[in-house]
Amino acid sequence: MRQVAILGVGLIGGSLALSLKKHEDVHITGFDVTEDNLRMAQSLGVIDRGTTQLAEAVAAADFIFLCAPVGKLHELISFLRYTPLKKGVVISDTGSTKACIMEMSEGFASRGVYFVGGHPMAGSHKSGVEASNERLFENAYYVLTPAADTPPEVIEQMKELLAPTRAKVIVLDAGEHDRIVGAISHFPHIIAATLVNQVAGYDDGNDWYRRLAAGGFRDITRIASSNPRMWRDVLLNNRTVMINLARDWRSTLDDIISLVEKADGPGIEKFFAAARSFRDQLPEKQKGAIPPYFELYVDIPDHPGIIGKITTMLGEHEISITNIHILETREDILGVLRVSFRNFEEMEAADDVLKKAGYQTYQRE
């Protein structure tokens, strides 16, 4: 029986545990600082047993997954460095920054312990162990960043263990990972927060900015609602990459400002054409660093009871709705009603049901 310790039983740790339990020879021990959370995890079948004693959780482990926020990973690694561990144990994490984590992990190999950095590039807008989903990582990239001296067989052990997640497991250098993820995930959060703060400044004394900033503006800035403390830790742990990206961004912004100042119509058009060309090449319906929303936009007449009719129709087909919103500002959006779902499959099923009932529906491209 392979013993797996999950340190931090939340959305990511819980979803990973559910996936790994598909192996018949895996036993999951969960560690968390809150006993109530462990009881919840055990009652949901996420873990086989739980403990609030960290040393106890890892004592017999063959694999240890650090599923805590980035800011807490340093504490866990420091603790494990001075804790008795089984020889040959493989330690991994699920943080979105890797270079700093791999630097901290140096020295484990001298104890016969292997550290393989990990980053499952999937998530959810929900949190907590109760949101755990064994399909969370399905078709998502799961990046491994092993140390240079990690034996190939250890990497293969990790790949085999992670097979039930049905994720696309790839191996990258830690620095390369941080540069890529910094550009496609971390830096966009800075841009979104900066844009929201800029508009908030304009809104002071004129609340029409806030009242009209719905629809497309709300969509493109949704990641600005992410946990501030988490993003503080992520940016500080990927500091050099973020500074370089910000300088590149400033240079690109200066380029478009210059084109506008010169009234260079062809240059402006070329700027936007280049962006459209690259974006149109991005994979559709594939999980990436930023979790997608599964939303339908529905054209509905302004009739009493129409929303109840739609929700009842979807309920009769056992399709769950996570949110429903009437849009007042609909620039660049077709449809007056936005309906949100838990996953792609339920969104597609709802799309089919509503279209057969005669409604016009649209999905974001």
C-alpha cells in the first residue's frame, strides 16, 4: 500500500486526493490545522484519515504533496527539512511559482529524499474541501519541475501516480515555468487590478464609472477579485520575472501611445491585428493557468416569470446553475441573461436544452 500525505486539505489538496484514490493501492492521510476541516474531508471520502500533527502525517509517507498557499510552502519545507522521513520519499508541491521553491528544496537529496516541484494548472472559483472534484485536473497541464539530479525513475513514479488525474503531465525547468506562467497568469492579475484601480480613481465623485462598468469590463477584469494575500505572496516569490514583464508591458504600452499620438491609423490597425491573430491561435475549451468561466448568454423577452421558466427547464434536465445575472450594460455582449455553470459539460447541455426550446444563446469566444 502506497502512503500519500496531503498537507493542506482544501480545493487543490482535496481534488488531488480524490484523483489519487482511484489507485487501489493508495492510502491518503490528510494534514490540516483545523480538525473540523479534516472531519469534513473524511466524511466526504476525500481522505482515509486526518491529523493535525504534521510529523505524524508524513512519518510513513511514500509521497508528500504540499497543497498550501505559496506563502505557507516555505514553512512546510523548512519543517520537513528537520523531520524524520522515510528514505526514498518523494515530496512535491502545488504552488504556481517554482524557482524559489526548488531553491528551498536543495539538500533533501543528501537524505535520500527527492523533491519534485509541481504545478497543476487548474483551479476553480470555489474554495474549500467541499468543492473538491476528482475531475478538476482533467485535460489540464500538470507541470513537474524536478531538480537537475533527480533520477528519471522518480519522475516516472510521479507520472504514474498522477495518471488518475487525467492531466497532461509535462516536465519544465523551474525558471522557464516561472517566466511562462508569470506572463500568462501572474502578470494579467496585475493588469486587471491596475485597470480596476484606475477606473475606481475616476469613479471618485462620479459613480457612473462604476454603474456603467459592467458587461465586458467586468468580464475582462474578473481576476482582479482574486485573493489579495495570495497574490502578494505569488508576486513576491516571482519578483524578478514580474519586474521584467512589467518593463516589457510598459514598452509595449509606449508603442501604442506613440502610434495614437502620431495619428498613425495603419500602425494602430496593425497593433490590434497582431493581437487578434495570436489570440485566435490560442486553444479553445482547454484548461489553462487562469480558470475559465462556463457561461451562456441568453436572449430573453422582458416577460414576467421568464427567468423562472428557464431555471425550471434546466432543473428538469438536472443541470445545475451556479449563478444567474441580468445584464444592464451589454456592450460587445449578445444576450440579456448570463447563466453560469460548474463545468463545460453542463454549459453545453444547457446550451442544447435552451436552443431546442427556441432561445438564442451565445458563448464567449
